[in-house]
Amino acid sequence: MTLSRAIVLAVLLIAPAARAQESYKVEPLKEGPPEGVATPIKATLSSEGVRILDAEGKPFAEVWLRKAIPASGKPEGAKGTVQFPVLGEGELLGALRFVAEGHDYRDQSVPPGVYTLRYGLQPVNGDHLGVSPFRDYALLLPAAKDTAVAPLARKKLETQSAESAGSTHPTVLLLVAAPDDVKTAPAIARDEAKNTWGAVLGLPLEVKGGSGTTPLLVQFVVAGAAM
């Protein structure tokens, strides 16, 4: 084999491995919710979480979902510009710990630490045109200040969320439906066109009057920002 052919073969063998290392990943986390989450909220969270690993394979963020999330009905798809109309604005979804510095969907820096996750809708105004065809977001709030389980009114939700990034704008993760080829959670979804990575998690919805919970696959965009 000539030297040039050997070099080409080596490149072909290395390239797939390099691409694989660039992928975000998820893995089960056999740990309960972290310190810093208020006792009433911690009591609603699952005893195990999900760890998200960055492109270098290092722990990036950890998520604990609520054991049962109140919903107005079973998931039936989008309604207009809202993908998850069965969720109530301000409803607690879970908690997140950034192990390293994170960024939200507006590319705001978010310090390492513990945050609650609450469902919210972007306002219908000119400030958000073109950001996303849908209005669904998960807002991050400092866990030390978000201490009650009950849904938060929009003004308080947005004000406290802005404190997570030390800015005047809420700190948000885009929420979108899981890709059609992802049927189970947890999983990682990649949007090549938007250059984003999303953690696909199963929200356990609890419909009033129903029995048990109904899973709703939702993608939390954890890396990449609106273009």
C-alpha cells in the first residue's frame, strides 16, 4: 500500500469517530434532585434524572422531571401556534442543573447552578417574529427563588426567569415536538439546518379525572440558539 493510500484510509477511519464525538448524548442519572431545590418542589420530582453530555462527552446539564404534570387533556397535537395546548402557562415541569455554563435559545449565558423549569408561551408581538413558528418554551427560574409548586402568573414567571441570566429577558429553552423517528425517551435530536441539539424527554401528563399518566415526548433545545 502506498503512503498516500494509507493516509486516505486513516482519514476515512478517523472521520466517523470524530463525528460521533461531536454528538451530544443523554444517559440515565441514578440520583435524586439536587440540593437547592425547595422541599415542596423536590417532593414532586422524579427520584432519578437524565444527564446530558456535551460534544466532548463531559456532563453539561441534568434534568429531573415532575412525576405527574397537570394537563387539560390528552395530547392531540398543535393548536395554531401552540404545540402543547394541554399544558398550562406557568406550570412546573421539573428542575435542571447546569454543570457547566449554559446558554438559552436567545444565546444568553446561564451560570452553572440549579433552576426550575416552567412552561411558558412567547408573547404575540413584533419582538419575536421569525424566532420560531411555535410559541412554546421552558423558562428557567433560579431554584432558590422558585419555592412553590403552583403555576406562576406570566409577569412573575418572566421576571424571575430573567434573573437566571441576569438580564431583562426571560431565560428560555425552546420546546418542540420530538422528531418522527424518535419514539422513546430519553434521546438526543439534532437539527442540522438550525444547528441545534435537543434532549427528548417524556413528560408524564396527568389528566384530571383520568388514571395514571400519559407520556408526551417533548424536545428541550439545550444547545444552539435562534438564528
